[in-house]
Amino acid sequence: MISIPSTYEALDPDWFTAVLRQHAELSEAKVSGIRCDRSIHQGFFSDITRVYLGYAKPVPQAPASLIVKLSSRNPDIRNREPTRASYRRETGFYRTLQPLIDLPTPRCFHAAIDPESIFHVLVLEDLAPAKTGSAKHGCTQSQAELAIQKIAVVHAGWWQRSVADYPWLGVPPVIDALELASLHDSWWPKFLKLAGHQLNPEMIELGKKLGRHRAGIMTALFVSEPKTLIHRDYSVNNMMFASDEGGAPLTVFDWQSLTMGRGVWDIAWFIGQSLTIEHCRTGRSVLLAQYYNGLIAGGVTGYSFDDCQKDFSLALLQRFGSLISSIADLPFSARQKQLLIDVFVPRNAAAIMATQAHNLLLN
């Protein structure tokens, strides 16, 4: 048994030696020293470290560095049931589902989870010199088109497929409309105090009324057919792109939110979060059309472009609701919340206004 470290300080050369020797081509590897680099981008729900490895003797295929992803150091985040479920999903993805996904993902050297404590560990390929996308700065049109093209292939391939063999994906959520509306009404004043300056009067009116509609929106996106496998956090900060120094054109990571739902959720999340406001205004329609054409090319039938556009609008509204709850209620760091407030809220609001999505509820 290889232990599951609770923090990166528990990592040592013997632990990495055991991890690497699980793989036939690395059975002779002996790690003699490690150096942890904490400058790598940190996620909202996990603790991430780049580890440089030294070896007692050269092994041709041994990695010079690896990415280690551990459970959050913050117990208020780590012990939430939704967070624990996210650890189960990502571990399950790398253990069983990764080879079945037609999308570039990092090689996984080790994935383990303690079923009781839910501490988990992932040891992943270091994709450098590729660079992580920047949510703050957005992405280029060519990067956006590549990301949309790739996820359309995944959605078409998993359209209406059974996932009964993957129980860690969870079951369709049981949504209590009255409870959700009540929670929203309690979150809204807190959100408004922190982020209200980013909203115009129409968005503020939408926020006031959104609570009574959230259950219906969630049912349409995550319970009703047709469904497919969705990443659910499909954004540039969970992607790596080739740099001037090299690297793969696109690699997608962070599979903690993987579930079944309307495929266009991933597109709305990407467009409403990874594109600058101006890029969304000029490039949104082209990207949505490219996505829909990718579904049709992949064999999807019985789903019209009008259906796709309506689901896209609902997904933007659902994202607004999740931003409200995240900013008002989740124990993120001040820096993490500020990113949501300064970058994601105005982008989501601009996308809602540009698509007139708010009129689905206000009219």
C-alpha cells in the first residue's frame, strides 16, 4: 500500500520511488531527492505542487518533474460533502474513465483516495513547457476554437450513454425548489454587498428573482434529457496550451466536477468565463455554432440549434446563481473570491446581457 499524504510536506523520495515503480518502464527508478515548487497555480478545492525529482542513477523514461494534487489544506473546504464528492470523481476519472475520453489529458502516474477520510492524491504528468491558460487574461480565438472543437467530440461520443458503471459520478441531483430559493434569498444580500458594483440594474433585478427559478434551471441542465458527459469546469485555467518553447496544443485537466448534463453547459461556462467581455461579444456566436456543428458531425440527432441556444442561456443563468452562492457562502481565500468578483462576475453578466438570457426570467 502506498500512503496518501495529507500535505505536500509529507512527500519524500521513498514515496515517489514506490509510485514510479508501479509502472513497468520505471521499475528500476530510485528517487534520491525532491524539491517542491509551490508557485504553480492553486485550485479552489485542492492543494497543488510541482515536484522536481533527482534519481540515484539515470532511468531513460523517468520524469524530471511531476504535479502532485492533494486534498485542500483548509478543513472547511475539504470536509464539505460536495468537495469530498469532487475528490471521488477526479480519482475515479483517472482510474477508469480517462482512456475512454477522446480529449488530451495528462498522464496519471498514481491516483488514490481513502474511502473514510476522503484524503486523496493524484500524481500527474508535468506538461511544461506548455502554459496554463489565464482566466484573468482570457484566451485567443484559435485557443477557444480548439477547446470548443475538442469538447464537442466528447459530448457527441457520450450523448445519451449510460454511465451506470461509474457510480462515483453520482446520481441526478434531488432539487428542493423551496429550499434552494430560500438559500438564494439568504445569499443574495451578501453577494450584493461584495459584488453588486459589478452589476447593472437589470442584473440586480435578475438576481432578486433568480431564486424561485434556480430549481427549474438546474433540472433542465442536469436532470432532464438529453444528457452527456460534461467536464463542468471547462475553462482556460483548467487547460494548458503550447508555448513558444513547445508543449501539446491543448491538454485539459481538473476533472473534479465531472458529471452528466446538457453538453452546452461546458460551452457557456467556457465562453462566459474564459473570454474577455469584448471577445465574448464578437466571437460568441461563431463558437456556439461551431460547437453545434461538431455535435451534428458526431452523430447527434433530435437536438436543434434553437434547443442549443436556449440551453446556453439557461447555463449562463445557472452560472450567475453559482457565482452568487460561491461568493456569499463558500470559504474561499480573499484572493480567490476577488478573482470571482473582478473577473468572472462582470464576464458572466456581460454574456447574459449580450444573449438576452435574462429575458427568459424577467419577461
